[in-house]
Amino acid sequence: GAGVSQTPSNKVTEKGKYVELRCDPISGHTALYWYRQSLGQGPEFLIYFQGTGAADDSGLPNDRFFAVRPEGSVSTLKIQRTERGDSAVYLCASSPGTSGRWETQYFGPGTRLLVL
Amino acid sequence: AQSVTQLDSHVSVSEGTPVLLRCNYSSSYSPSLFWYVQHPNKGLQLLLKYTSAATLVKGINGFEAEFKKSETSFHLTKPSAHMSDAAEYFCVVSANQFYFGTGTSLTVIP
């Protein structure tokens, strides 16, 4: 079946601009996660949704970052007033949402964001 | 608190020789542990996971890992490296969100 998809695959923007990154999870998965992977590093947690609500947003670095999942499927990560330090690969993952921390998370290919 | 330490940032082996990628973890409770692989310009792929059913876990492509509670380790091994194994490997401890290690880059020399 279809895996997790993310669009766009690449995004180049200018400092100060607003960007939206989209994630389509595996159909039926109620849990959705966003991570950020900087060059040479492991992915770092940003936010976790269970259904439509953000169950844990402790990883969002500041109030320029926001994510929504209004219908419990597709999610959008929004970054306002982008900074060069926001350049990274943004990864989305989903899981069934029934077994908590024992669940495998399935990752999308990521969106590579470059802020000039 | 949960954390993961991957002890080697780079490992280089010859094709056909064993692979050992080391991982130590810290967890506030009984851990769930994963190994993921990331090939260049590809997404993260699950290799294997430990969920307390058995301490020796077998994964895809001939990889396996052994959970050792006394050593708080979850090292990844493979008896014989193949060229296609060259990639970045991440050890992960889960507490709903995933805590990733910094990764180990595996090079396989022909």
C-alpha cells in the first residue's frame, strides 16, 4: 500500500518568508509525528498528533513553528518568518496509534528546506 | 528520561566481514528500541525492533540486535557485510516520540 508522502520534496525560500510543508500519513494511522534532521545529525522530535489534536508539541523550537491536522489525516507544518537556521530536512512519520511507544513509526522521504 | 548514544560515528568494514554498530540507551522504564537505516536520499527504513518478547531480535537483510539490560546496550550486528549495506544507521529509543542517536555511517570496502 501507499506509504507516508511529503510535499514538496524540496523547498527553497528566502529569510523572513512563510512556508508550509505537507504530510500525508498511511491511511488509517491515527498517530502522526514531525521531526527535523539537520545535516549530520539524527532526527529531532518536533510534534506528535493523536487524531486531530497535538498530544505533545514540546519539540517545537519556538512560536514561529506551528502544525495542524484538522481532519485527523493530512498534516501541515507551518514556519513563519523563516531563518537560515531553519534549513534542514523535515520528516513526517505515522503509526497506527494503538500501542503507544511500542509502535513502529513509518517515515516519509522528507522535505528538504533551504532558507537563503 | 530517554536518550541514546551511538558509540561510533563512522564504521568501515570490508565486504564479507562482520558488522558491529554499537548503541547504548537510557530509559526511565522498560524500553522499546529500534534500529533504522537511511540510504542516501532515501527515507528511514525500519531494520528491527525490540519490544521485550525476546532479547535477540532478527531484522531484515540479515541484521540482528541483542538487548542487554545489564549493559543498557542494543548493538546491531551482521555476519557478513554487503556493498548495499553502506548507509547511515540510527538507534532509537521510544517514549511515544522517538529519541534518535546521532547515527553511525557504515562504509563497506570492496
